[in-house]
Amino acid sequence: MRIVAFNDQAGDAWGVVRGDGIADARGVPGAPEDILALLRAADPGAWLARVAAQAPTVDLAAVRLLPPIARPPSDVIALGLNYVEHIDETADATKQATLPKVPILFSKAAGSITGPSDEIRVDRAVVQKVDWEVELALVIGTGGRDIQPADAYDHVFGYMVANDVSGRDLQFLDGGQWYRGKGLDSFCPTGPWIVTRDELGEARDLHLEMRINGVVKQSASTALMIFDIPTTIASVSAGRTLSPGDIILTGTPSGVGIGRNPQEFLQHGDVAEAEIEGIGLIRNAVREVGRA
């Protein structure tokens, strides 16, 4: 299934994508109020089945899509340097020239999350070198701590597309400020919906692509990840409890702006399109604060 959050004239809602429409959960009495509440429910699968079968349909093209989970229980958990060629292209900036032995984890502020068609807002008084990173995002369905790799997929509700927008001048300021460089408002577009694990499986070989103004900048497969999804979940949950609705970004492949010669960064009016096979496309325009 594809689970979507949206806004229409009646307000914010969620539903199940059904062809060119959305089965609107507002039409099912007692349904959870949003996707996070759905994940926290005793039996999310039963609610999904009821909504898909019973809810009235609204036109998908007539609504504005929202981030599926606008406010996760904690900051977004992210994985750095998880593709070999990306390590190579950013070695000068990151000072990491060898393959990591364990997943490199950092976080993005929960407030950085924005929708699949919302603007990436850039304040030039704060940041200059704004970069793109297409990533596969995991949505946790069943919480847990010290999760073993063999059990990891039991905790995955589904998958989204994410753009780990990165302010490189902030990220590498004074020895490294990853949270600062990656956590600015609107720096984590997600969506366009959550594709459930029973539909997409283990996501081991999905094509990822990033296009800037229609030009392909990143093109790779999740099969190239150094640390796979089970390893990542085991690492993230070691000594730390994951909750339903937590979001994990699994790293980006090569082709980012800082690794190019000459370097390239997002400018006012640019359009970033991040797409993953089997999930969909998010499309976000860049808007500098104070400019029309």
C-alpha cells in the first residue's frame, strides 16, 4: 500500500492511495487522526485494510501532499558515507578516505522535515553552499531496542524518498557541524508517501536518481550501500529505543555538488527532483529568503 498525508479544503488528512485517488481515512469512524497515530495503534494493518476498503475517495491530483510524518518522535536519524564512490568524491571535505567499519550516524532536526512539493528555503545570511542528496528513508513501524539484524525488517513499516539537503559551509565549519549544516528548516523533503514493506519488500536493489533542473546528478542503486538495512537498524537501535514513526535515512550515492569539479550548489529557482524506483518522486524548488 501507499500511505499518504494530504491537505484539502477540509484540512489535513491521511489515506491510502487507490489508483488516481485517495481512500480518505476521515470517512472511517474512529480512524487514527494521522499516520503517526496509525503507527501507534494496536493494529495498524487492520485500520489500513478498513480505510482501503471502506473510505470514500478524493482526487489525488486535487490535493496538496504533505510529509507523511511531519513530526517524528525524535530527530531524523541519518547515515553518512554509506556508498563507496560518495566517500571517494567527498574525501577532501570529510577527511574520510577509507571505508567506515561501523555506520556513521548523525541526526537532522525534526523541524527540517518538509513536504514532497514544498520549497527548500535558503537563508543566505546563514548558509551559502547548499547541496542535494537523494536517499532511501525507512519508517519504523514497531519500536524496539537492541534489534538484531535478522529481526530488523520486522520493525520497518515502509519506505519514502528523502532529500538530505546539506549546507556544506556549515557542515564542515570548525571541525564538523553536521547537525547544524543538515538541520535547517525545510532541509529534509520527504514523501511522496510511505510504501509499505509488504509491497516493496527489502528494498535491496532500487534505483535512486537526483535531477537538478532536469539534469541527472546522481544515479545508483541501493544494492551499493556499504551497510545494508538490517545492519543499519541494528546499529541505530544499539542501546537506544526506536519508536513507531522514527525516520532513518540510509545515505546517499555519488554525484553530490561538493564532490564535483568545479563544485555545484543549489541556487534560487533551481528544482531538485529525487526519485526512487518503486516509491516515487519528490520535487522541490529552491527559494532564497526575501526573494519572490
